[in-house]
Amino acid sequence: MRQSIAILEDNDDRIAAMRRYIADKFPFFELRVFPTAPEAIAWLRDHLSHVILISLDHDLEPSSESQADGDPGTGRDVADYLASQRPQCPVVIHSTNVRAALAMEGDLTESGWQVERITPYDDLAWVAEAWLPLARRLIVVSAKAVARTVDAPTPAAD
Amino acid sequence: MTQPTRLKPPLDPFPYPQDTRSCPADGSLSDGLYAYVQDELGLHWIVPDGPHIHPKVLGGGRLALYAGDLTIANGMVIDLTNLSGTFQFDDPDGLLAAADQFERQGLMISAEAVRFFPADGSPPRVLR
């Protein structure tokens, strides 16, 4: 099953940079970007088991589309949803709202999720310098656990 | 027994000049994350990793035998992958052959460091 990287982010410039760098580093994975928390949660309900990394912003600005549909929510909403689920993959919190990011981190770690937090800096410089190497490390390290599961002996079929 | 893979062109064919930091990999590399490309003679060249760096490791739009990235920590290769959007090599035997070549060039590779990302997007696997 093809794995996905799921990102909650509403800033077009950040999204463009993340798309570019993920395509360059992880060409075989699907990238899903959600500008609102309800959209992210709705998708995760059906696809969480095939997600290899989640990256969450906190503050989300209402877009013209989301205004029509209501509140875009926040990254905390997605973190709360994830905290109610069995941990599946690493989570990166990328938000300049440090207080809110710490709260998200606390919710998720208490529920057993592996969480890393980075604070954006210097416009988009952090995406290439900090976020992408962190995403790479978390995904590459995950290969170990996946391999053990995949390679574990399975009962012979009757 | 691993077999070398076939030469592959970069998906971005622009003839970028070779990065001035590009050099053959050897056992003296300092800790960090690197992009690597194996040239047509089988030699691994490396550059500190960065966005869209793979076409500049050899430069000139040259073909590659294999490509990916690796992390060195405390003088050891702690992960070695086929991650390259530019070349997208998709054979595990090629990655194992690449690991063998790194060892011939003087790098030490930790156990369970060779991690292969299948082209179908399924979860990555540890090869050795």
C-alpha cells in the first residue's frame, strides 16, 4: 500500500516549498495537504494506517472557501483527534505559536505518539534547513520497525 | 551476490555544473547528511545534502549507476537509502551493490543501515 505524508498547512508559500522538497526527497510517497482541520481529520479517519508522517501547523487562517464551510479549526483539533487513535507514525509540529505547539506536543506524547517540534524561522528557510531533514530522519528511522514487522515469520498457509 | 544496475539519466536533464563540494566518498567524511551518486565507473561521489542537489553531484546531466542519500554519525554510515527524486532508482540489489562499493571506498556501514524505499510507495525496508 502506497504510503502518504499528510500536512496541515494553509500558507500557500509554505505548501509550495513543502511540495517541492517532498517531491525531490520522497518521490514514491503521496503528499496530502489540508488547509483546514476538519478536512485533515476527515481524511485521516479513512487513511491513518497508510500515513508515514504527519506534519501539523497550529494557526489556520480562514480562506474564502473554508469561510463558506465554517471554522478552519486549528492544529490542536487534529492533535486531539490523533491522540484518540493508536499511534501510527511520527508527527512533526511546525508552528510559530509555541504555546499552542507545546500543548499539541503534550497531548500527543501523552497518548504515545512520537512527536518532534520545530519553530519556523526566516520566512521559508526553515523548510529546507530544518523541516525536510527532520522529516527525512523520522521516515528513514521508521524503516527499521516496518522491516521487522514485514520480515517477521508468518504462519504457513494450510 | 549483488549485481550493478543499469545507467540511468537524471530526470532533470539540465546540465548543471558539478557542485564544487563534490568529491569521491572516503572514510574521512565528517558527520552529516549527504547525497551520493555513483558514476559510470562505479565510483561514489558525495555532496552535503540539500534541495535538488542530485543533478549537481556529477553535473553535466551525466548518467548514474545508482543514487540516494546517507547519514554519517560518529564516523559510521547509520543510514543509506535510494532516496533521490532526480534518479529514482528502484532496485534493492542496486542499493546493496552501492553499499558494497561504499565499503570498498573506505566507509563503515552500521548494521541495519541500508534502507530501501520501494517505487510503489510501500513502507521502506531494511535490507541489511
